[in-house]
Amino acid sequence: MHLLTIDWLLLLEKLILIVIVVMASLVIAMYETYAERKIAAFMQDRIGPNRAGPFGLLQPLADGGKLFFKEEIIPSHSNKLLFILGPSLAMLTAMITSAVIPWSGDINLFGRTVSLQIADINIGILYVFAVVSLGVYGIMIGGWSSNNKFSLLAALRGASQVISYELAMGLSLIAVLMMTGTLSLKAIVEQQMASHWNVLYQPLAFIIFFTCALAECNRTPFDLPEAESELNMGYHQEYSSMKLGFYLFAEYVNMFISSAIVATIFFGGYDIPFFDEAAHTGWGNWLALAGLICFMLKIGFFIFLFMWIRWTVPRFRYDQLMDLGWKKLIPLALANMLITGAVILWLHK
């Protein structure tokens, strides 16, 4: 009888990588709140946070501390179990999407080849969509369990928005998958390293995907679930303390992960532009570090783009939001998919 052999070192590698990715995501999300306020201040000719620490750099810690020590209120008429589950689910789904993102090439440590990707599964993109679609339950459960009609209306808005834009997002990616022939994010990056970035072949798919990413993250001009002018505050109106913090934090983690996925699928991931990695394999771990830095710069650019759009574009009306999703983006994505298929067929002939 053979016992199941477990590679304990591999298990330890993955555990350490998970801790690093989770902690990095949380720290980046924290400082996204600071960056958002500084960028907003710059665009509106204000100063922004500048009191907590040098240049206001400790402001995210002050905000976090404030949320931790605020009074914890659970409405007496709410469903208490679901009320707690809502923000937990929103945060969990935001975090576990990062499992399939390849952060850089392999590194060598103590004679072992270590992959800087938690799980290189051959259905990476399907996994991302499966997890992202679970995020809608966090919004719906939070809105419904609050037993507040405004929260419920906001949750319904959020759910219908996410479902509508997920469809266009999925269709826009089919054109890219027809070209790459794989669902593995690592394989997609490696293909782009060998030729050109996918954005050159599929600019329309990128525009549709990025627009849908804005809607998925509930960012302006798609922040209708939090339209305080009509719905007081949104689906998290009854929440306080760290439960509210989880909802607000999940948005920034989602923004970071969405930027990482856009950079991976369309902009070569950790590929360094105008640099032949294959000719510099002798650099070893330094090459992987350079790839990671390059990937982080691409992610930073897309995070800035999310914020830039927020402070320059006005919010849509709800009917305009639905019209854009169903009547514009989905037909465009379908047309792009058909044209891509026809071109591939013609080139193969």
C-alpha cells in the first residue's frame, strides 16, 4: 500500500507566496485610497491629505484605525448571519482572484525552481470569471440582509450591472482566446513575449474589456450602486466599522486585480517592452525581478487610469448604463468575435 507522497517544500513555497500576494494586495489597496485622494486633489487644485505623517503618507493607517475603533452596529431587524457574511464574501472574492495571475518568470532559490504564480491552471481565465461572478453575492447579500429598501434597491442595481457587463467582458475575451488558443494566463503572457502584445491585435477587445472592468469594480461613471443622491449611500448604507471597511477595501483590491488582469491579457504581463528576455537568461533572478517591477508599473498605470476617469467623467443615468452594456458593448464584442474568427479562418487557408 503506497502512501500519498506530498512535496512539503512545494506546499511551503505556495504558502509563502500566498501570504506575500495577500499582504501586498492589502498594502497596495491601502495606498490606493491615498493615491485616489492625492490625484483628486491635484485635479481639483487642492492639497489633499498632508497631516498624517510626511506628505500624508500615514493617512491610510489613520483611516484604518478609525474604522477599527468605530462603533459596531448591526440593525435589529437585519438577518445577522447574512449581514456579517456579505462584506466577508466581497473581500474573499476580491482576494482569491489573484491566485492565477503570473507575477513574473520563475526564480531559483536553494537549487529549486520557484514559480511566481500561486496556481498555473489551464483554465485561468474561466477561474477569474467564476470568482468575479461570486462577488455579486457579496453585494446582494449585504443589501438584502440590511432590511433597508434603499440598500436593497442599490444591491439590485449593482447585481444587474455586474451581470450585464460580465457578459460583454466574456465576449470581448473570446476574440483574444481564439488567437491565443489557451485559457492559461501564463501561456498567454509567454505568447506575447514571443511576438507582440495582444492589444495590437485586439484594440477593440481591450477597450470593451477595460470599460467592463470599470463597471465590475463599480467605478465612475458606473458607480450607480453607490449613487448617494438617489439611494442615500448604497448597498452598504447600514454598515459601520470594519464591515463597511471590507466593502470599501474590496473595491480597491478589485481595482488592483483588474489592472493586473488587463496588463496580463493585453499588455504582455511581466514582459519588458523592447527587451529580449530570451537573450538574457543568464541574468537569473534579476530578470524575474525586472519583470515583476515592469508588471507593477503597468498595473500602476491602469490604477491611475481608473482614478483619472473617476475625477473627469460624470456618472451615467441608470438607463444609459444599461443601454451601453446591452445595446452597444455586447453587439460590438460579438462583431469583434466574428471578424476575428473570419480573419483567422482566412489566414489559415
